[in-house]
Amino acid sequence: MEELIEEARKRVLGSKRLVALTGAGISAESGVPTFRGKGGIWQRYKVTDLATPHAFAKDPRLVWEFYNWRRDLISKVTYNPAHKALVDLEKIVPHFALITQNIDDLHRKAGSKNLIELHGNIWWVKCSKCDYKAKDKRVPIPFPPICPKCGGMLRPDVVWFGEFLDMDTLNMAVSEVEKADTILVVGTSAVVQPAASLIGIGKKSGAFLIEVNLEPTEATPIFDISIRGRAGEILPRFI
Ligand code: APR
């Protein structure tokens, strides 16, 4: 394992265009539950009841209870050494881009600048009817949250299952992985699309792929280096 970490460290520090792709696992050590590991959110709740447009149409109060629970939890945690290590790498490497699937805002809190949030951000709300969008840090958001512009129901500004990602955001992410010489993938099970496909796109464009995860993932076979361990312990060793 030591030599793997050393080789990954050399690759990361020698990179001219480094892209990091993160998932829930990078925030696990901050106390934010993941989705599919043991104790994961989708082990306890049915995603179809909580994170789909249909669920919101059927029972907006339940969906807001779920997001208020997540907002309350996330408001009480902070970034961990893994988030911080990516901030340090952004200062060292000539070109760095951070693509995250997480909505917990912990990368921004840690100080990451060139940040692409594929699935939105838990501190933003948007109207389910008009184009109104706003940052809203109230915990909890009182129900029903009404759009000040049109009177429609406000919803979390996050991407739910069955919804498309913002095309500009996705295109930015694709362009970054296509130009990367090294891609560091941390704490994602690599099963949710289109985020997971960014790994294959990077590989096809010739990037060196490094994975950091507690366990093997579906994408592990295509990685040049796959390191088993906690992100909060491994990433600081790259600096
Ligand atoms: N260090 C490194 N990896 C970890 C750690 C840790 N401390 N803890 C957990 N992991 C790994 C798990 O082994 C798993 O592979 O993080 C991964 C978390 O996977 P998921 O829970 O599936 O989270 P993620 O891949 O981000 O899910 C993608 O699914 O539910 C949707 O929109 C949601 O963005 C999310 C998307």
C-alpha cells in the first residue's frame, strides 16, 4: 500500500491538469452519512419516497422533512482533512478542478475555488414553478416554503433521481476530465450516472486514474492505482 500511495503522490504533485471527482465518502469522516455503504441513507429510506420529482409532487412535506433533517445535520458538521487536502492541491497544481456529487457544501467551506457541483447544493432552494432561485440557510425551512415571486412551492435546488443535470455544469465537468492528465476519484461508489461516466471519459482521453475508497467499486478495474483507505487519512499524504 505504501508504494501505491507514493506513486499516487508523485502523479498528483507532478500533474499539470489535475481533476478530483468526489462522492459522499469524502464527507463520511465529517459525520455526513453516505448513501450506499453500511448505515447509508438508502439503506434506511426509500429513495423513491424522498428524492424524486414524483415523491415531491405526492408528499412535499415528507420530502422537506428529509431535507430539513439533512440541512440540520450538515449545519452541525465541518470539513475534514480530506477536503482540506484538495484545497492544498488546488494551490500546488497548475490547473485543478474539483467535481463533486455532494450537495453538502463542505468543499466550499474548506476553501475549494474551482468547484463543479453536479447535483446542486443543499443551501439553495428553487421554485417548482418559476425560475426563482435563492440561497436559504434557515434550519429548518418552515413548511410550506412559498416562492416570493409566483406563490409556487419551493424545493431543494438539488438533482433528484430521474432529473437531468444542468447541461452547462455537466459540459464543464466533461471538458475538465477530457483535458486532465490525472484524475483522483475519492469516496464514490461510481454507480450513479452521469457522474460515474466522467471516469471513463477521462480514461479514454488518456488520464492517469487514481481511486481512494474504503472498498473496491464497480469502476476499480479501470483505475491505474486504487488505494484502500479512509480519504481523511490518505489524501493528506499526497501533499
Ligand atoms: N473514505 C473513502 N471512501 C469512503 C469513506 C471514507 N471515509 N467512507 C465511505 N467511503 C466510500 C464507500 O466505500 C462508497 O464507495 O464512499 C462511497 C460512497 O458511495 P455512495 O454512498 O454511493 O455515495 P456516492 O457515490 O456519492 O453517491 C452518488 O447517489 O444518492 C445519490 O445524489 C446522490 O450524489 C449521490 C450519488
